[in-house]
Amino acid sequence: MTTIIIQQNVSGYADTMDTYIRKSKPTTSYSTANTVYTDGSDSSGAEIQGLLAFENIFGDGPGQIPLGSAITSATLTVTLSDGTSGQVMFYRMAQDWTALPSVTWNALGAGVQTDGVEALSSADATVSGLGTGAQSIDVVQSLQAWSDGAANYGWLLSTASADGFAFNSSESTTAPILTVTYEAPTTGTPGLLVTEADGSTSVTEGGSGDTILIALRSAPTSDVTITMSTTGRDDVSIVQAVLTFTMANWQTEQSIVLAAINDTLNEGAETFTVTMTATSADAGYNGLNANVTVHVTDNDAPALPTALSPEVVAIHNTALYKAGDASSIPGCGDPSGIAFVPGLDLLFIVDSEHDEKPYCSQTNLFVTTLDGTHVASYSLRGFTREPTGIAYNPINGLLYISDDDNNRIYIVNPANPTVLLSSINLSPLGLTDPEDPKIDPVTGHIYMLDGASRKLYELTATGALVSSVTLPPAIKDAEALAYDPDRDIFYVASGSNRGSIFQVDHDGQILATIDLLNSYINPTNGGRPKIKGLEQGLSSDPNDGDRMSLYVCDYGIDQSLDGRIFEVDLYSDWLGF
């Protein structure tokens, strides 16, 4: 057994992070305060949340706890200047709040939500009746989770009680102390511990590579050699394709770097498998293997047709998409976003105005076949009143729904879309008007627009910022987005540009403009189309094979039953991808 005491400014440790955020002062940072407060209702009736983390406590360095250790006890000691009779909950954080440039209520998107995305939905520790002075709290559940490989982002401290509490922060002379007793792993089930950044591995020809981290799950009795190999053609190179682990360094992660071989062949998006095979005199490890799927993006994209030749092949009246009793429930008047779900061959259409007059309807998601036949309607009111866009993620089979009031993306299963699975908070990224997400089927990255700033964003699968680009002034707003992964180009539109659709590249440069729809005057309101949603999906013609169409939402006039869906064939010579 080993006991380690983790305390600010002791034995060189300086990675205690603590602060609090308050709803009544949403833009104020308290990161240098000498006291951390937590309260269910402060003097103004608003909530205060506390945050506390001990960073870099796991690893192979001096004074660190080895990953995989069995935690036998873990005690957090804090010195309270104000006790409480109420319950205090310690939730493990699921996002790294310590990396924010300023930790405030607004920076964390209306505080921290215990939704499994920002913080876990159930508390690891609950205590009550804390008096003043030094108080000890059992946090062994959190420490064991972190030792087992969960990301250590510390805790959210929360209470529903109006009898709040306060403890001395790491800025004070009586900083929080964490005392951990553990047994370092020396035996256990042999295995390969493989970690992928962002949960996936992607490389691009002519671009940067990607890294996979490998360690062993238990101490071997003899050296273990890991050899990497790939399936298929030699389109992926591996830097240092052989790694060796010993009884001394078995738990230290070693990296392999993958890169795409930059050839001149047009091969499109591909996937390969990297297999890691162990050889050792230790029978438990000899022959063990693990696989990682590598997504390869080709930079030898097919040339775009010299000219777009768009043609409208179908128009559908969304007012006919009635939910329930057709005589009393209005149809979809303001289609705001559209997503194609392959396999089901269905279109999912959100309506951001259906809860407002004159509809006053709970229904805001409509499902149709590709030929416009209405098959189902749902209410997403349990988590969003303002669904502004929708995307299908072919990697995990889920729908991603944007909300420009709450600055979030909500994630649901198309088989049961009324049940919220998780969400992504976009406020820390600076988005204020998130519109129309779309998913890269190779990387899982999220592309989306911010209408207010006219920017095109690329996010990781978990919502971290990759890049953003400001669109040209000709695009007056940014509300509708479609992504063509085969050509690696985007289609952007907005109501401010009426029926015009812009084809743009990753730098935001306009490649072509499609004005065809401006000739299709809305028969209900007499105006040109007001585009709010775009999607690339399979053609509605069953004889077209894999031919793709662009589906366009005409929003019409707010709160008026004048919505339309256009199906547009963009390329007369496009024979399918």
C-alpha cells in the first residue's frame, strides 16, 4: 500500500484548481478568490456552483499515482469557513473547465449541467451537515474511476439547499488536501490499452498524420513486443511500427504516428485497419492483438463539373405533413432543417416555429419518405422549442439537432427521437446563432454555421473547436448547410439571399452560385423561396441507383402554412457516388 498526500505548494505540487461560478453574476470570474462558495440560492435567489480539481495526479512520474492502481481510500479535506445543514453533491466533471480562458457562469453555458456531457448525471459523493473547520469527504469512487482511465477534470460541487457553504481555496493558507492510499498494479488480466484522440483516427493525403497511444494493462513477466500492420493497399505509413514494453515501462504510453501516403490516384475516402500484435515469452501476452480503424481522406478529389446544371425534380408542400388528427393539427409551416437517414431512406425535418401562433403545437419534427410522403411526427419539446437544423451521423447512427436559443446541439436516436441522449454546449466556442449541423462521415467532425457572425465552423465529434472561417459578404446570412464529402465542398444558403445557394470550399470561397430556385415563386405567399435548410441525400427516383439530390427547405413567411421542400439534381452528368 502507498499513501500520497496531494496538497498545493507542497513537494512541488501546484496543480490544484478551484473556483466558483454564480448565476447572478454570469460574466464574473472568481478564479483567484480565497474562498470557494456553493449555494442553491444566494441573496438574490440565484445558484452558485463550486469547481475543484487536482490535475496531473495520475501517471508514472514522481509523486503520481500509476494508472490502473486499486484505490483503497481517498479523502478530500477542505477547511470550511461557512458550514451547511443541507446536502452537498460532488459530480465528476466530463469536460475540461480548467482550459477555459475565463471560468464564468456564461463561459460554461448557463452553468454546469449534470447531463453526462458537462458533468456526470449522478454524484460520486453526497455529504450533509458539514460544520466549520476541517472536514473530510470520501471521494474514493471518483479516484477509482480516474485510475481506471476516465478523464480527470475534477468535480462540480452543487447543492439545492439555500443554506450554502464555503471553503478555503488553493489561494489560501489552508488549501484543499487530497489523501489517497492505493495499491499499484503489478498483476492483472493481460491486455493492450489503446487510446485514440477524439475517439477516432483520421489521416489526410498531403496533410498531418494522427497518433495512437498504446500501453499494457498489467505488468508482464517478460518483454512484450508490439508489431503494427495494415490491411489493404499500402496507403498508410506507420512511424516506428514496432514497440517494446518491459516490466519497468509497461504502463507508460508509447505512440505510433500514422500518415497517409500522398499518391496521385483518385481513390476517394477509404478506411483501413491497423492491427497491433503482441509477441512475448509471457504466455498471457503472446498473440494478443487489437485493431484500430483508420479513415483516409484523399487529396486527389475528382474535378468538379465545368458548370453546374441544376434541375428541380420535385416540390413538396410541407403543410400536408399533419400530425395526429389532420383536421385539428397543422402541418409543417416553417421547415428549418432537414436530414437524410440512409438505410431508412427517410427525411427528418424540423420546424422551429411550430410552438408559436397560429399553430401553438407541440409537434416540431416531421418524417417523410424521399418522395415527400409523410410517415410520422414527433415533439422534441422535452428538450428544445427551437430546432433550427438537423444532421445524421453515419458513424454512430444518431441525429444531431441544433437550437439557436440554447446554443446547443441535442443528440437523439432516429428510432426514438423524443428521448434526449446527450448534448453539446456551443456557448464556450462563442457561437450565438448555431444553424444546420452536418457530419463528416469519415472523421465524425461537425460542420455548422453561425448565422450572426456568418461563419462556417468545424468541430470535433465532442464539440471542440477545430477551425472557423468567415463567409464572403455576398452570403448575407448563414442558415442552411449541406456537405458533399465526395467533392469535399459545402452548399450554403439563407433566407436573406432568398432562393440563391452558394457552393463554397473549406476556405469559405464561393465556387459557384445556384439561382435556379428564385424562379419558383411560392404559390401561397407570392415570394421567392426563403431557404433555411439543406441536405444531400439519395435521389427519390428508385431507378437512379446511388444518384444524389440536394434537398432544400423553403421556410416561407414566419408562422404561415407556406413551407416547401425542393429536390434538386445539381449535375446532369452526376451518375452517382
